[in-house]
Amino acid sequence: MLSVGVVGGTGYTGSELLRLLCVHPEVRVVLATSRKEKGRPVADLLPHLRGLVSLEYSEFDARAAADACDLLFLALPHGTAADHVKHLWEHDVKIVDLSADYRLPPDIYAKVYGHANPFPQQATYGLPELRPEVARARLVANPGCYPTGASLAAAPLVAAGLVELAVFDSKSGISGAGTEPTATSHYPNMAENVIPYSVTTHRHRAEIVQELGRLGDVRVRFVPHVFPGVRGILTTAHLELRRDVTPDEVERLYRDFYARAPFVRLQKPHLANVRGTNFCDIAWEVNRASPREVVVLSAIDNLGKGAAGQAVQNMNLMCGLDQTRGLFWPGLAP
């Protein structure tokens, strides 16, 4: 039985981690931290976990956390997690960091996020379908939600050397904005609306470029939007290829590439089918009038495969468990 802790257990991602972990058959949750909520029962703040989680929030202490846990999840803001990793690194504990602090090389991170990482320890990027080395890692950088859906959508064709340009149009539920309301997430602004934001400057583009760039030489464009739903990301990938392809060829590439990926389902994406799960549903269509153009669709739950679910998948691999353990269940359709 693994003893695990969630550092930063009050936001949407921390809450989702606790929801998944408290019913994981190989896990015992022994720690949930929050400086602001120290001493308060977790179930008081997260009443959907009442009867399932009996912990109280505690303040983070690196030595105590490492002594109590085999693995720690850091569900902290960007720029904060690295300080915790610095204090944890001298102890024998595995770490899954859900912030952006270790997703990019230090020089690119500083450019994209506007500040240097105070403890730029090398980490493994935690997208298991593209990074089998997760199983050998001590520190895993959990990917961003948008890069997960986008990278998985295009990866088979990029790896085959076929994609010249990938244009990603992604639409996310409002929980991706976090618990603090903003002008974008404020209900009167968001209701009956779809809002593009950070149209050419979104920081997740660097992750997409990084991961697809490991597979092939491809140019990337990315535009995110938020829609008035709670969960889910639907990504449309417009792929311009270097040569004509047939539908049968594309199908063969996707089926072969994801043959050993239990959380990738090759079926028409529908957000209700992935809500509450760690699945990524993918489908595609070749433009028969112009067979150098392929449109690929992917759907994930931004709090599941886009955050907490993927973090638990990474934990499973890091700790020698089957990657599906505690995660293999259907979506909340309808």
C-alpha cells in the first residue's frame, strides 16, 4: 500500500486528486496540506469527500511530508512548486509536480513564464503515451491540459514524418481557470459565450512544440478558448501534411501508435464520454478533396487526463503499478 500526500489540496486539481486517490485500491492518503486551511477537516471544504477522507489540512513541512509519504503530488501555483521540490529533494520521496515549473528546460521556462526556476532539477515530462521513461522517474512534470489533448491528437502523424504544420484550436471548460474568478470566468461574461484568449501567446504552446518536436519536424500554431461548461477540452487539430494520405493509412498509423495505450480510445470525441475519466478520445478525417489535409479531434477531461487523472497514471507507473489502477472507469454520460 502506497502512502501519498497532496500538497495544495484546496483547488480544483488538488480536490480532484483527493477524489481519485481516496478510492484507489493501492493507496492510502496520509497528508493534505494548505497553509490557509490548516487544522480544518478536508471534508468541511470539500463536502463531496465526506465519509471518504477523514484528514485535516496541515501546513507543509518537507521532512515530515517525506517521512510520511512514498510519493507527493504538488498541486501548487507556478513558481511555488520548485521551492518545495528544493526542500524535498534531499529526502527519499517521489514527486509528481502538477505546476509548470518542470515541464520545460530552464532557459525556455524562464522565457515563457517570465522568471527563473529557483531549483531547476531535471524532471521527466509525464505524458506516458509519449514518454515511457516515466516509469523510471523520481520527479515527474505533469503536462498541461491543452498540451495533453493537442499532442496526443497529432502524435502518430508527426512521428511518421508526415506533418508540416499543425494548427490547434482548443476549447476548455471553465474549471481550467482555477477557483479564483476572473473577467473570463465570471458567469455573466461567460454564459452563452465562447471566449478566445492568449491567442498567440498562451504558455502551453511551448509544451506542444517541445513534445511534438521530439517526434518530428513540425510547425505549431495554437489558439485556446473557454466555453461555459465545467469540465472538458475539445481540440481540433488541422494538420497540413507533406504528401497525400488515405483514410486507411491514417487509421493504421493511429491504431499502431496507440496499440498499448489503454487510455486512448479511437472513437468520435464527445466531452460527456470522457468527463470524470482519464481517457482521451480521438477521431480523424482525411480531406478527400485535398488529401494532404487531415483534421483530428480529441476530447479529454481537463481535470482528469489533463491534470489529476494523468498525475495518478504517472504515480502508478513510477511505483510499479499497472497504469490503469484506480482509474479505469467510464465517463459520466450523458
